[in-house]
Amino acid sequence: MSSNWRKPIRAREFRKHKQRKKYENEILEHLDHIDLSRSIEENLEMVRKVFGESDDVVLREFNIATESRLRAAIVYIDGLTDRNVIDEYILGGLMIDLEGKLNEEEGRSPEHLFNWIKDKGLTINEVGQTNKLRKLIDSILSGDCVILFDRVDTALLANAKGWEKRGVQEPQTESVVRGPRDGFEETLRVNTALVRRRLKDPNLRVKNLQVGQKTHTDICIMYIEGVVDQDVLDELLRRVSEINTDIIIESGYIEQFIEDHPWSPFPQIQNTERPDKVVANLAEGKVALFVDGTPFVLILPALLTQFYHSPEDYYERFIIGTLIRFIRVLSMLIALLLPSLYIAFSSFHPEMIPSKLVIAMAAGRSTVPFPSILEAMLMEISIEILREASIRLPGPIGPTIGIVGALVVGQASVQAGIVSPIMVIVVALTTIGSFVSPSYNAAIALRMLRFPVMIAAAMFGLYGIMLFIIVIIIHLCSIKSFGIPYMAPFTPMRTQDSKDTIIRAPLYMMKKRPSPFESKNKQRIALNSLKKEDHNE
């Protein structure tokens, strides 16, 4: 587990932090100590001062339909609430004649009427109460409808959330040939329900938190009690509690705050849009972190091996899954090393290339005015620009522009004698190999490292490539994800866990959960089924 040591804060950063805390104390924290008044006019005036002249904040005053004609008011934000719920179940329930429903004791005072409305009068699933202005404001900003009463210093918080949302659709970044087609969307409770639908385990736990001093973003941590690595869970809760920032918009914000090695190009936390992937990782003892407003869920801790795994590997037979993993690993090596090997062989080791291939390469490079490193750099940078441009262009146009641009640039460069034909082939294979990785952020790491490997190959040939590979391996062996070695189960070596690395063993052979995670329940397959299996054998 990581050390408690923390990097000292610079004086300039400390002054900025102090100024921000002073601003927050002046603007926000004074609300924590303000209680609601028994006067509805004073309460509405405090709400108006907090929200200012915001036209989307609706304040509606009315009289409750009793003999006392008790004054009341509702406050909500238009667009965050369901108007049908407010009209039918709040206003409709309180503005009709209530005398026949109240007994003499309940209708005698405003306090009794308040309690009756809270317990019996509102046909809404969630109704809370508060006498603090800060909690009232937070509830309004979260989409609740707040009900204020005259001569009562407590407000009701009615759940009326009903903003527009995108329906459950197929994941855009993790497509599979065989497997479920539903993916996460931007609503937190819809995402947790998609996991609950698949994982019908009463030990599944969900912890709700809020981060971001301005956005108050809702997040939740999901795990299976008795299976989760408790040290990892405690460390995650500690790191999340130490996040001190104004806004949290997407799960990538939290990932950058809680990861172990921010300067490493390799991701230490996995993100996914697939509920089935989250369920599989929860069953291994990992933790899932959901963030409201994004379809990407964080899975932690993350190991290197899981970034080239796909859920489809487990839906197909183990022979097919193993073959596909070999193809992925080979493609990732091609994406990292192929341009560097071309530079090393053409510049330092031409004697290692077959004679006919050397003659063909020399003929292709006869008109090229640049050394092989500059030639490779120009082509790789051009491809990266085309790739980024195709992503930013509108959907129907992007892929077309990317393909046409690559063909036009490659053909024109060869005809102009700027690059050799074999260089175009090398760059094309490298680009295709980088697309094979199931994880986008893992593929970016290889794209970043490709350029320093090319420079090492241009300086020292194959020796430079091997030296850089050794540096990468040492780095991978030295980093951890929430205290778990990143290269597990290779270092430290665990033979049993190697059944689900590059080779995907049959499911009935993976009887225990991965050993790097300190789970209380190591058994994946029930012991009685193992005994039956041994008896049949």
C-alpha cells in the first residue's frame, strides 16, 4: 500500500489554496449556520438572495386547502424536475380540499398539518425535511422540489427529479461481435441499475459520495462485500475524501486525482462503458467507481494484462479467445516497434536483411532526400494528425476523410520522392496495429512511446531498441495500482493466475479468484461442484 508521505506544497500554491478557502468561507460556509425562519417571507427572501436573478428558479406561492388557509410555497429549478410530479402529486395534493382527510387534532396547528403532509399527504416515494438553509439549497440544485410553510421553521424536500436523459444504447468505444449490446449512460442511478440487473447478489454494496465544491457531483463506489480487497477499498475512500477541487465533470477528473503514478504513460485505472465488464471485475474483488454525468465507469485496481482483454474473450470458446489475445499482443508490439525496427535495420544492420529485400528497399529510397528517422517521423506525425482530425470531424465525414487523406498523402509522398513505398507500408501496419487494442488509453500509451523508441533506434540501432524496452519493463515492474503490482501475475510470478493472461484457459479451470487481490472469498467455483467434478473424473 502506498506511503502516507505527501509532497510538500509550494508557497505560491499554498497562498492560492488559502485564498480559495477564504472565498468559500465567505460565500458558502456561512449558509451552514443559517436556520430557516418561521416566516415564509423571510425564507423566500433568503432563497432569492442565494440564487439571484436566475430565471430558471421557480418560486410558486399558494394556500393549502384547509380552513386555516395555511400559506406555503414551492421552489424548484425548471429542467431538473418532473413537472407532472409537481403538478399532480404536490400542488394537486395540497390545493384540493383536505378537510375530509384531516381529523381535528391534525388540523389544529401548522406543526400538526406539516407532520400530516409529510407522513400522509404527499404520494411521493422520497420525502425529507430540513431546517438548514444550506441543505435546502443543495436539494434544490440536485433536482428536488422544496416545500416551505408559513409559521413552520422546517421545509420538506420532495423527490421530483426528472431531467432529460439519453436512453441505454450500445457502447461506442468497446464494440464486440458476441455479447450484450447495452452500455452505460449519463445518469448515475441508471448505471448502477444496469449492474444490479446482472449481479443479483445481496452482498453488493453501493456507497454514495459527493465531490467538487462547486458541482457537488454525485459519485458512488460499488463492490461486493466479502469478495472485495478491503485494503484497496479503504485506500480508495481515503483518496476520494482528499480530493479538493471546484468541479468534477467526468470520471477522468477523479482518475487523475487518485492514480498512483501520474507521470507514467501507462494507465493505472481502467474505464469502461460496458456493464458486463464491470460485473466481471467486481466478481474478481475489484472496485467500480461511478460518476454522475458520464457513461465511463472506473475499475480499480488495474493490471497491465486487463488492458488487452475484452469481454468477448470469455463469451467465445477458450481456443478462439486465446488466439485473439495472441493477435492483440502481436498487434501492440507492431504498433510500438515496427517503425523502430525499420530504422534500425535500414541504418545500422542492413546485413541482417535478405539481399533481394535490401535491393528493393534501396531502390525505393534512391530518390528520398531524408534519413530514415526523419522519413519515419514525418509519416508518423502526418498519420497522427489525420487520426486526430478524423475524430474531431462530424461522424459521417470523419472516417471518410481519414481514409482518403491517408491514401492521398501516402501516394503523393511516394510520387514526390519524399518517402519510400516500404515506409508507407510500415506506417500503415503500425497504425492498424494500434487500432486493435480494446482499451483506448492503453493504445495512446503505445503511440506516445513509439517516438522515443524511434529516436533510440536512430541513435544506437537494435541496441537502442533493446535498451529502451528494458527501461519500459523496469518501469512497468516498479509501478503499482492501489498497492497491487502492475505486472501481476508475471511479477511476482503466480502460476495459477497465468490461466487468464495471454492464454485464456477454460472457464471451469479458473476455480479461484486472482491472488493479487486479498479477497476473503478466494473460491470462484463452489466447493460442492468441485467435489462432483472430481468424483465424475
